[in-house]
Amino acid sequence: MPHPSLALFLFAASNSQQGSGGSFILVIFFGVGILLFILGFRTYREYRILEDTPLAPIRSIPMGLVHIHGKAMGEDRLSSPLTRTPCYYYKVQVEKWVRKDKDHEGWENFHTESEMRPFVLDDTTGKVQVDPAHAEFDVPKTFQGGIGPRAGGKRFLEPTLGVPGPTPQDLQGYLSQSSGKIGQALSSLPVPGASVLGKVLEAEQQLEARGITFTGGGITLGTGGPSFRFTEHCLIAGREGNIIGTCVENPTPKDEHDRNLIKKGQNEPTFLISLKGEKELEKSLWRKAFLLILVGAVVMVGAAAFLLAKLGLFK
């Protein structure tokens, strides 16, 4: 038997197909509420696991779900694209200021890039390999800034990095380089016409980055140039953090001290890598879970009430 909220969602969706566009929008809001509610409980589960799983020294971690704390180490480091920070994971999000009409404008995702490398966690009692694939990362923001009139000149740079950060020219160069990577990736697909389509997409994004867009009415030239906002997050090499993941036998040990591996478990989905302290992480997960559940419940109940009233089932 399906969950009552899911049954209501399916019922409302089937009825809204015959109703107005307003009913369908309410159905969408109801679905968003369900999603936020589910994400909230998943985050709360992570909070409970962190609270109930005692911190274990690396030299004596058992097989299965573990909570460990240590310093991220290893020679196979990445260099983050914007701040050139030595790290084992980075994510760069580029947003573009878009104005659809006089009442709708704001930042929209333009490009997202991420990369990761295996690393070692060291807590002085021992070391353990970490395979970060499929992990949920809670790592600090190392940079946020923008180019263009809407960027406003606001800029954040993690002060402990000790670097000047990217210049506007560096950001423009990254934007052009990213557009080229997307086109090259599409061109390499073994699909007829992919090469041509990749070149067209690359050219279009290069023009869009310079404020030239193609619309149904022709070519639109941006006024004052387009605005882009860049945000970078990094798992910084040499920083201490917490990991909740599954300890398994390392299939490729280098010596007798390298027999364990931390990764995402097959039966246990929780795999969190964070550079926050334990207490700070607990508070962060609790706040996130509470807000997701609260907002999800409000959106879901509100949309359901309006939808039932619109369908004549509730007065």
C-alpha cells in the first residue's frame, strides 16, 4: 500500500491533467515538498549516525560503518581551478545573471565542474586509504566572486589559503576554457553528428560568455556585458576533518599497514566527508535536517490544501 502522501500526489497529478495550469503547478509544489521532506529525514539519519557512532582510532577501526577523524594526506593532489589550492576534491559552480522578463531575473546555473582523488586520512595512530567516489562532501568555500555589472564587486577568498585569488582575467579565461571542454566532450561521443554539434555548442557558449545570445527573434547583444558568479569549494590537503563511511578490506594493499579502505558501502548509503569539527558538523546536520523537514512539510501541506480546494475536495 503506497504512503498516503504519495497516493495523494498521484491522485492530484492525474486530476490536474484535466484541470488548469494552476492545479498542475500546485502538484509540482506538492512534489517538491515531498522531496524536501525525504531529504530532511535522510539528513537527520546522518545526524543520528554521527551521534551514535563513536569516534574510532584509525589503527583499530572495525569493518563496517565507522566514524574517524584525521588529516587529509597523500601525494596524488589536485590543484583547484580558481585558487590553485592543493586538494583532493573541488567543485566549481558558475552562475549567470539571467533576465527573462521585467519581473523575473536572477542567478542561474551556467556550468558546474568537479573532480576528486583518493587520499589518506592520518590521525597519528595510523593511516587509512579513502576512496571518495559517491561521497557527500561538506567542505569549505575557498572562493566566491564574479565578473560583470551584476557581480557587484563582492568577493570572498578563504583567508587561510595565503593566495591572492583569481583576477577578473583569470575568471574570464576559466569561462572560455570551460566552454571548450564541454564542446570537446560532446564532440568525442561516438554518435553521428556529435562532432558538429559539439563545435556549435562550444561556439554558442563562447558567444554567450561575451553577452551575445541567440533567440527566436534573432541575435541579442548584452548591455554592459554578461555577469557571472564563480564559487569554489575544496577538500583542502593537510586539513583535519571527519569521515563517516564503510571500512572494507583494501583490494590493493601496499603493505601490512594498508589493509583497510574507507568507501561508500553497498548496504549502508551514508558516506560523508567533512572538514568541520565533530560538534560543528552535528549542529550543521541538525539545522539542515530541521529546515528541510519544516520547509518540506509547509510546502507539502500548503500545496495539498490549495490543490484539494481547487479540485473541490476540501472547503
